[in-house]
Amino acid sequence: MKSMTDYHQIIATVLTEIAESTRPERVRLLQSAALAKLEMTLNRYAERCYDPALLCAIASKKARWITEATTKKDIQSILNPPAPRYDGNKFYPDKYMPPEEEAIRWSETSLRAPLNEAGFKRYMEVFQQVFHKSAEEILSGKR
């Protein structure tokens, strides 16, 4: 791939693979349309200045899942995963919610209203999982 910060290139590469595949035309059209929707979502995230590495990680994971999907229902699950489920003790993300996208969603949620203790704890867990550092380390400039 051209660059780890160019999600457009990731999607273009996968579109080429789909076009050249021997999958049924119905599936190829479904997958191509899904990649276009994914790119629109990533464009919205990019407009909000999210880290390009996050966007590329989301693009890579979701594009792979899209190429493995063969039904409209599966595609919808990939493009619109539900919010993480909370059982009163712990959050459980959907299988189609990559940590990078969950971090963005927690960030978006925290802009709308303060997170409760459980939400804040999960946001910090996902943040550390994605960036391999705690928020405190990043904010303090520690390496």
C-alpha cells in the first residue's frame, strides 16, 4: 500500500481486488457500494481531524470484513455496528467495531455529554489499546 496514512488508497486497492475477483456480480456490487459508504464515513472522521492512522486501521479492518461478506445484512452490520453492550460491569464491543472506531465513537460521545465512570473507564481502555500509551502519557509528552 502507498501510505499508512492514506485510507483512500486502501479502499482503492480493495475495490480493484473486488473488480478483478470471480465473485458473483451481485456480491461485487454490494461490496463496492459498501466500500463507498465506508469511505464517506472515513471522510467525515477526517473532516473532524481524527488521526490518519486511526482512519487507515478502520479502513483496513472494515475493508477486509466487507470482502468476506456476501449478504446485505452482513454489510450493514459491518458499516453500522451497534454501540458496545454494557452488562453492568464491563463493556463488550460488537465484532465489527474495531478499537480505533470505538475510540472515535467514545470521543464523539464525550463531546455531547460527560461520560459516566464506566464509560470513561472504557474510553481510557480503548485509548490505551489503540495508542499503546495512556492518555496521561500522551498529554504529558512522555515517550
